[in-house]
Amino acid sequence: MTDDVKRLTLLHEVLHAALEVMAGSPDWDDLDPKSQKNREETVIRTFESPLLTILQQNPDLVTYLTS
């Protein structure tokens, strides 16, 4: 894996963990079990790349948020 892919994968997994903490394990009641997992993946994948880009392009923001 390239370093960029490793970073994106790590962020992806961190977002799964954050979703678990924020919402518990979402059950997406209206969906069958396979679709439930697909929905969570879609939600995470939708903002993993833009979020990583924002963080990479705004080091002052990262410093401010983590200080």
C-alpha cells in the first residue's frame, strides 16, 4: 500500500469508530442486514477523502483543533 492509501484507510477506520461512538452500531432499521453494512460504508466513504484533503491542506486548522 502507498502511504496515501494507508492514511486514507486509517482515517476510514477512525470514522467507523467515531460513528460507533456517536450512534452506537447503526441498525438502519429499514434495510436488510447486507444493505445495513453497505449503508455504513457509503456514509464513511462519502466523507473520508474530502476530510483527509481538508486536514492535509489546512495544517493551521489541524494545529488549532488539536491544541
